[in-house]
Amino acid sequence: MQITSQHVVVQILLFVSAMATAGESLGQQKSPVPDGKTLEAGHKAARDIYGPRFKQAKTSAQKLALAKEMLDTAAKVPDGSPDQYALLRIAGDIAAGAGEAPTALMAVERLAARFDVPAAKLKAEALLAAAPRSSLSSQHKAVAEAAAKVVDELATTDEYETALALCEAARGCARTGRQNTLLKDLTSRAEAIKKLAAAFQEYRAALAVLETSPKDAVANLAAGRYLCVVKGEWDRGLAMLSLGSDAELKTLALKDVQGANSTEEQVALGDAWWSLADSRTGQEKDALRLRAGSWYKQAKSQLAAGLVQVKVTTRLEELSKLGVDIPNLSEARSSAATPPLAVAPFDAATAKAHQAAWAKHLGVPVEITNSIGMKFMLIPPGEFDMGSSEADVAKLLEQAKTTKQPEWYSTLLRAEAPKHRVRITKPFWLGRHEVTRGQFRRFVEDRDYRTEGERDGKGGFGFVNGQWKQDPRVTWNWTGGLGSEQVDDHPVVNVTWNDVTAFCAWLSQKEGETWHLPTEAQWEYACRAGTTTAWYSGDNEGALKEDGWFVANAGHKTHPVGQKSPNAWGLYDMHGNVLEWCQDCYVDHYYATSPMADPTGASGGSCRVYRGGGVGGGASYGRASFRYGDGPGLRTYDLGFRLARRVSSSSASR
């Protein structure tokens, strides 16, 4: 893997810096993106106020003035409110539509400071929208200048396709605006990004091999070299290099993993990396020298005057000419260091080790209980392959044809592809169990909650005058749903996505913490817990009876939560018992454009995602990758939910 562009060396340290910043910001609370119904209300209010003004704004200057006015208004409404979100998004869109990149980016930056959104992706979208609408030389220059930084941000999260598209658009602006220096720089960046993209594909191919052959030396070398040399993630990549096929890297990686306590040992390890770097070229040489620099930096303060000190000082000065900071190894090896991401595949013991390491780092327990008795497990950040490959889908489609499954099932199967790498960058809490009828009762009794159907006299589901009312579409045979008075430990069912949203708002107000549904990516990542099989129990459908309730073993009813075996992170009923609502809008082709980092689903759509399989369906319907979508008003006998929440410092006391 020879990637020789000097810019790529800078990219390594940009990534390290970005990861360090992410680690420092774990405790900072941002508001979640408002749900579709709430957001639409905010958009409508903004359109009512500013719509007529926008129609009158014909010139770029007039549109820019309107965008700035909306930004000023956004600063005056409550931080983190749906109104603020709507104002910032609309202001950014107006500015981008006028070709005014700086104002569009200002809107995105303010949005990212207050809401949990993918900042780099939104910046790229703003610049891609502004580029073709730029007409002045100053506008062309602004797009080209801003694009260079955003391209680097996209590269840190492996968003290479978007980075290349932005490079091309920015090059067009630089060319039109006769910004030759910027044009040359963007051309160089584009070439570097292409090489990084190729390296990333090699990394993905290596991970695919490691799924079935975790000790494959060639695959370990390819994956470890990408992480260490290209991304600068030595804590993740060293273990792979120590299993790799490059004998020199393998030997030295093993020594590095073991660490060095004394000053002499630290200098010796730095010397070994420096010596190995001299036998390599290009980016690899620079990366290995930077690793040597980390060990030299660790030892320097304890060195006595003499030739060894002179050597270390001279080499550190030489590294400083690269124009990047040397990673501080002492912080990386301290007990307070951010633990590595949980990168799938991994086994149950490793899953629990990741969980324990992040709990210690955050100062929270692995499991917490909230004010109404709901238990939550800490889910550490990590990486996994989401969805199914085209080959897997083709096999499933053939099975569906053989077993005469309905056409809608085949349509949903196609929505599982393509398989794509996802990185969950923040730890979160996820319900150990599905929300039970008894827990939902607390909300109902506290709020005298009734569904839309009951309020308009059409019947439906909920509590009325203290009595639980059943949806007439559900037969009384489904005693695990609503047919029995003794089922408070069963998962609540017949709740719409809108019902769940109301429950989240109630609980958030009650506890002063923002409770929400998990995103679809969070759900699948948590369900898999490091596995790559159809179910977290494996690929054998027969063995699933130990882990989930489906039509084959459920007896046509739901069952008390937590009776089957949990996955490696201590989560019960992720496969079966009841289907579970997720936060995301559902679009069947979303995976083709899903970002790698913290995807939150399609930006629009009339349906919502639900996952996991239920007592009314076969085991195949509850595979980890199987996804459903339906309207937020859907209400059925085996559809419920479990809750999620971001980790905050207050979690330690709960």
C-alpha cells in the first residue's frame, strides 16, 4: 500500500485529532434531531413567517439577507428546540441556493453545535448545493476554499465518495474563478482521496476475510496497516499487525502491544520504529516515524543530558517539519484514555470487555435502572457491517420463492442491501428488555393517555377511566398482548410510533434526560453484539428457540420479557417476542447512500422503521439485518419498542 501524497500524511493526524476531540466531547449533550411530525410543525411555522419574503427575494443578495435574518432568529429561540432546528436548516438551504457558501456553512456549524447531526455530511451537501449556483468570483473562491477542509473531515469518517464529488465540484468553482492555486491543491487532494478510497476497499476486503478466518496473516496485515498507517489508529491496528504476514512489523507490533515502562525501554522502542521506517517509503515511512516519535516524546522528559537526549531531540525536531503534532502516547496509554472502538467481528468475551472498559472510562456502571424500573445496558461505540450483501439477498430471495413468501417480503429483502460499514461513534444506553405493559401503564395512568381512535370515538387501544382497552382487530387468543389482566411483565403492544414518541416525551420530562427510540443502525449494532451471523445465536434457525420467541415456539402469544438467552451485551428479546419501533424514516434504497458514521435514516419519507421479528412471524423475519417500514400510525398485536438514551455524566448516579 503505497500512498505517497504529502497531504495524506497530514490527513492521518487530522483523523487522530478528530478522534481525540470526539473523546473529549462524550459528555457534551446535544439535542436529537426532532421527529418528523414535530419537525414538520417547525417547518410550517417558518414557512408561514418567511415564505412570502422568500418568494419576493429574487437576487442572491436578497436571499442572503433573508438567510442571515433567520440565523439571527434561530439564536433567539430556545437552544435545541424544533423551531431552532427548522430555522437553521432552512437558512442554510436558502444560503446554499444563493451560492453563498460561508453563510450556508455557518448555519450547518450552528446546527451541529446544538443537534446530534453528521456535520461533515451536511457541510458537503451545502457546498455541493452552493457550487452550481455560484456566479461571482468571490462565491467560486469561497466554495473552493471551504471544500478543502470539508474534504478532510469526510476522509476521517471514510466518506470517500462524497469527498470526491465535493472535490470535483470545488475544482469546477476554482477553475471558473481562476483560482489556480486552489485548483492545484484540490486536484492533489482528489488524487490523495482516490488512493485512500482504494486503501479503504482493501481494508473492507480484509475484514471480510477475517470474519471467517480471524488469524489470516495477509488479511491481518492489510487491515492493521490501513488502521495504523493510513488512519493513525494504532490502538486498534497494532493487534492486527502482530498477527500479520510482515515479519518485521509483526515483531515490532508485538513489542509495542506489550509496552515499555522504563525510559530506556521507551527510547529503544522508538529506535526500533525509526529503524524500520528507514527501510520503508512514502506514507508508511512517515507513519512509522511518527510512531517512533510518540515513544520518544514519552521518554524525553526523563532523559538525562547526553547523546541519547540529543538523538531524541533531533529526531523530534525532524518530525516537527512534517507540520503535524506527534500523538501523545502518555495520554493514549493512561487509564483515562478513550478505549478503542468495538470493531466487529468479535466474540462474547470481547464484547463484555469493551463494555467494561467504556463503563470504567465514562465512570458509569454497565447497567442502570431508571425511575420506573426500566433497566438499560451500556452499548460501547464501535464498527460493524450493516445489512446483507447482494449475494446473501439473492440467496434469501430464492428461498422466499421456494417457500412461496408474499411479494412484500421479497421487497423488504432487497432493502437489506448493500452491506455497508457503519461506525457508531458515541456510547449509548439501550433497554435491556422491551418496554413492558406495566411500565407503559405508568405513562398512561399519569397522563390519562388515550389514542387518536378513542379521542374521536372510533375505539382503539389505551387506558380509559383506568381500564385497559383493546384494539378490536386483536383476537383474545393473543393473551400476551392485551387479553389478560396478568401480563404487566409482557412487552406492550399495539402502540403506534406516535404513541411511543409521546411516551418518550413524558419520560424525558419526568427524568430530565432525553429518552428516544434507537436509530436503526444503533439497533442492529446492539443486536449483533459483534456477530456477523443471521441471528446473534448463529446461522442455525433451529438453535434460535433458545434466544427468541417466534411463531414456531411462541404458542400464538407474547411472553414475559427476559425469558430467553441474552446476547453478549446483556440484551434480551432482540430476536422475537415483539417487533420494535426505531427512530428512522424508512426508505427501501437508503443503504445505497447511508453515511458511515452514525446514520440516522432517510431525511424524509412517510414510513418508520421497525426491527427484530415477533411472535406472529417466522424466524427469518427476525434476522439481525431484516428491516420493516410502515406508517407511524401502525398498530398491531406484536409491535412494541425499547428505549435508548445518550450517555451523560449524570448517568453515574442512576
